[in-house]
Amino acid sequence: MLRLLCAIALFLCAATPARADDISAAGRGVVRIVTIAVVEDEVVGFGHGSGFAVGPNRIVTNAHVVELAARYPGNVVIGVVPSEGDRSFQGRLIAVDPNRDLALIEFSGAGLPPLALYTGPVTDGELLVSLGYPGNVDLATAQSSADFITPLSPVRSQGNFAGLRSLAGTQVLLHTAGIARGNSGGPLLDRCGRVIGVNSAITRADDGDSGFAFAIANAELAAFLREAGQKVQTVGGGCIGMEERLATDRQADAAEAARAEQAAERAEAARAARIVAAREAAELARENFIAIAAVLLVLGALLVGAAGLLETRGQRRWAIGLGIAGIALMLGAVLVFLLRPAFDPERAEAGVSPPAPVEEAALGPMTCTILPDRSRVTVSATDDVQIDWGADGCMNERTQYAEAGDGWERILVPASEQTVSVLAFNPATRTYTNSRYLLSASQMAGARRLRAEVGLKTCAPEGAPRANLATQQAAIRATLPPLPNERLVYRCTPKI
């Protein structure tokens, strides 16, 4: 029984989706930088620090971490050790700025998820996180030199922003996140995992003085990367938690639904008013027709009576003429009465074209624009997205979406990028949503195994393949963390 309970516990632990947090997601792009000096095939020097990806194969670190490689390129090897995987890579120095204490390294053989730079303001006391490979931890845990080139997750420490300073003419951020030698070149992050600086130095803490750290400010880093010709993703929006963003988004959905309901109520009230007006107009017309018929009947009767009177007086010619006229008027009265208008609610709205069905109106090419107040962005670009929505959940004439609630959904698991995207489109509101999960290598491997079982590669007008797709996507979703790292919400407008 005990063995069975243990097996069940292990299964439940394995089945529980891992939690995705922004700092862990940023850690996928943090590396250890190792420098090995060799003279006549003999290792004569060894150093290490930290770095982080600004491109799939480009790493930022401190200039002082790779100082020997810059001075003796033929005798110093630069090693790039990712935080995941089973191997390290050799890098080469492509740009260095000793004044800013920054360097750019390129390597090949793998692609890392780049970190994004935060370009907004940092407030006093704001919570900050450092990621890197502190040397005192390495000295305490390393068993051999091989441990320094073995992929290992970075160490995180947190503190607070303590202000802007100038260090040797370079703008730096002063903070209290605990770092040590070896953290040099690693990122200083906000709580959303966006880079706000590059850790570079620490203050002396003699005689019990409080320890502080310096990080090269993003303004300096951006200028260095621009001069080196290296593009980097930047994000300027404030840091908001996913739970809070989802709550505000639900409020936005509720407000939009309320507006739609109010619009429907106004349309119904206008329809009712048109019906009342049509009823009153019809009743007035009926009364007018009946009145005309009555007048014609009376006139006809008078003429027939006059014809009889003339007949008695021997004026037959006039009597026949008046009699015929009287009978014609009486027949006209009957005809007018029979032609009196009847009230028809459907004709009350004649001339008013009914609105086109919303889903039909959402068909075709559209341009989708980001809604910043409904999105949470940590690393992604927010350019417009071009889509072509077809009937039965066909996107861009090639990708089939499955029914999901009021809209359609497709889960994308790319072969190389470490991101699972849950794409959703609601034709009724023309809302396109990309929920992005920034996952570890092991999580991505599991998602890709499930993705391989999805056989629907093209659009399918039949319902059965879409139902099967929905089932397979539910299996992938079950492995994802409870909340995504990013949620990009777009409003789509038809192209003219």
C-alpha cells in the first residue's frame, strides 16, 4: 500500500504543470562566461563571470570579464555555458568598450532566448532581481574544473533600487541585490524579468558597512549595442502582474459586453419606437380611408336618392345619369374601405437594412493592433499583426483553429523557439489574443512530444477533425503553467 501511495504521489507531482515566472523565464537566456588562458598548451589562467543573451547567438557581459581575451586573443579561449542543456560553446569577442565596461560575444551551435531591455523609469525602492553565477557559490559547490563548464541554472538574489550614480563617467544603477565576484556581466532585472542594467561592481563592506552593487544603466547598454550594430528588443510599459492584468481584462470584457447589451437595448427600443410610429401611422391612414369611404357612400346614396326623385318627375335622362354616378360612388366607397391599410410589424421596419451578422463581417484580411491597456508584455515586439480569417476557423488559408467558447483557438509549439503560444480569435469582438508561455527546455520537449500527435496540418471545414484538434490541444494545455508570461491582446479591423 505504501508503495502504491508513493507511486500516486509521484504521478501527481509529475502531472502538475510547472509554474512559469518571469525571472525563471529570463534565466533561460543567462550564461556563465569562462575565460581560459593557454600558453604553449598549458593552462596558465582561468576566470569566469556572467552574461545574458541579446540575440540568439549574441551575449552581453562586462569588459573586465573578458579583458584577457581582448588583450591576448590568440591565447585566451572564451567559453559560453548556457543555463540549460548538456554542453558549452566557444565564443569570440566582437565588440568591447572598456569605458562602459561592456563587451559583446558571439557563439554558434545553439540559440538562446534573448532578454528584453526595459526603457521605462525605475522608481526608488523598486524591487529588483540579479541573475548570475557568484564566485563564492561556485567555490563552495564546485567539485572540479568541469563544474564551471557544466550548464547550471543561475543564482537569483533580490534587493531594491537605491538611485542613479556615475561610476568612472558611466551612468550606473545603485542597488541592494546581493551579488559577488562572478555576477559581473549578469543582468539586473525588474520583477517582470526585463533587463534594467548589467551588474558590474560592488562596494566595499569594511567594518560592517552595508553592501551595495552597481549595474551599468540601460542607457549605456543601449548605446553600446547600437554602436556594435546589435539589435535588441525593448519594452517600455510598466510591470503589471498577470493576475492583475487578467482581472482588468475581464473587466474590459464585461464593459464591452455591457456596451454591446446597451447597444442591443437601444436598437430594440428604436425598433419598438418604429413599430409604434408605424402603428399610429397605419391607424391614421385606416381612419382616413374609412372616412373617405363613408363620404363616398353618403354622396352615392344622395345621388341615388336624387335619381329616384327625378325619375318620379319624369326626368329619366337625368335620373339615369345621377343613378349611375351614385352607384359608382357607392362602389368606390366599398373599394376604398376594402383597401384600407392593415398594420404589419414587419413592414414597420421597411427600408431599414438589418445589420450583417458579426461573424460574416469579421471574415477576410484584417490588421490587428495591440491594446496596451489589455496586454502584458515582457519580451515580445508589439507590431501590428496581419491575419486573414476564413470560415470555420481557417486562419490565413492554411492554419485550422478549433472551437473554444465564444471563439477559436490554436496552440503553436515551435520546433526551435522556447515558447508555446496559445492563439485565440473572437470574430464577434474582432479580438486576437496571443498568450505566450516562456518555458524551460524540458517543458518544451514535453510540449513538442504532444504536438507531434496533432495530425491536422491544413484547414478542415468538417467538424470532426476540429473536434479532434480541440482534444489534442487540451492535452498540450494541461502541461502548461497556470498562467502565461505574456498576453498580447489585439483589436482587428478589416482592410479596406
